[in-house]
Amino acid sequence: MTEDNRELDELFRRYRAACPDIEPGPNFMPGVWDRIERNRSFSLVFDKLARSLVTVSAAACLVLAALNFVPRQSAGPETTRFASYADVLTAADLTMEHGLDAGSSRPRVMLPPTYNH
């Protein structure tokens, strides 16, 4: 154990010799704080940017999720109801749940013309 302490003391002596104490001048602390503030302001820009991007993406997700469950109405005079994605999934799930073949029985909702396969 004493051998370890001697090696550690020798390491500290070599460190003190390699890195002498800096005599602080009158501008030492203002210089330190200037460097700290420069580094902090650079990281704060990215921090604010990241927070704003997370907020915007969370709002976009909420809007898209809400739009997914709102049924769309046709613009024409006919009153045909277009199904939302959630309606189609529910109808397909009910079809599969009752053991109906997907080829023989289709969900009873109308898809918009762009989604017809």
C-alpha cells in the first residue's frame, strides 16, 4: 500500500512540475466567465432550436392524429361519406373478426377515389 502512495505522490509531483500554478491577474475571472459564456451561448442556440423543433413536431403529430379520425365529406351534392383511415381499419378488423373472407365481403365504407386499388 505504501508503494502505491509513493507512486501517487510521484505522479502528483510530476503533474505540478508539468503544470505550474497560474498567477491570476486582474482580468483572470472576467476572462474565465467570458469563455464560459461563449461556450454556453453556443450550446443554448442548439438547445432552443431542439426544443422548438420538438414542440413543432409534437403539434404536427397531434394535428395529423386528429385529422385521421375526422371523417371527410364529399364536396359534391351527393351525401356519400368517405371513410377515414381509422374507419377502414375498423371495418377490416370487424370483417376479419367475424371470419368473413376479405374477397367475398368488403368493408361497408367508401374509400376516396385516390385510395381505390
